[in-house]
Amino acid sequence: MYAPDAPEPSQIFQRKTKMQPDLEQQVMKVVHEVLTLEQRNDLVDASFREDLSLSSLERMTLFIALEDEFQCDIAQEEVEHIDTIRGVIEFIGTTLDTERD
């Protein structure tokens, strides 16, 4: 049913769930360093525009820092569509998974 060299879905799920907390911590570290925000539990789902009132310059500064931290490129089109820290975590997680495969 699966391609011979492809991991089974359960292996993919295990890999992603193990990586997620570390990735979230790394992203939150960058967010706190760049934006100097106080640590809050609800920050992961806060909207950059609505809740945090980030300017376009602050958003770009954050995404540049994230690109540097994770050694990846985040296209301008993606930046425009990502509006929460959770969105950043999911995008970077997907990008890193794609680069490893």
C-alpha cells in the first residue's frame, strides 16, 4: 500500500509530534527577542495585525530573524498569509520537513 521507501503515516506523525515542542520553543524565543513581548500562554494564537498591532516593518524584521534562525526562505507571499505564531510554527515545520525529505 505504501511506497517501499516512504515512512508509514504513524512514523510521520511521531516525528512531527516529537519535533513540535522544540520548534515552538525556538520560534517563541525568536519572537520574544525580536519583538520584546512579555511571555503569555495565548501568544501562539495571537494575530500579528489584530492582537499584537505589528507594523509591516516589525513583521518583516520578525520574518527575517526567523529565516536566519531556521536557515530557510519565507517568500513575501507566505509572509502576507501567515498572521499568527502558530502559522509560523506550522509553516517552518512543513518547510523543514520538506527540506529533509
